[in-house]
Amino acid sequence: MNKFKAVFKEYTDELLYKVQWPSLEELQSSTVTVLVASILIALVIFIMDIVFETTMSGLYAIFNG
């Protein structure tokens, strides 16, 4: 049981005193960056999907029509 307490104490000490947590400004900046990047990637994939769908529909119309 003492070993468990020691491990738990080391764990809490590391989280409270050794980990360098980001400031609120850094956290907000990182969040905005990830959000913008995610939206841009989603738009690129959406455009690729529309182009592929249009191309494939045209090819099917040519070869089956």
C-alpha cells in the first residue's frame, strides 16, 4: 500500500510542479490554429470529393450513355 501511495504522490507532484502548463493566451492561440486548420482540411477534402464525383458521373454518362 505504501508503494501505491508513493507512486500516486510522484504522479501528483509531477503534474502540479514539473509540468509546464500553457497560459490561457497560448491555449487560445493553439485552439484557434487547430480549428482553422481543421476547417481548411475539411474544405479541401470536400472540394476533392465534389471534383471526383463530377468526374466519375461524367465518365459514367459517356461510357454508359
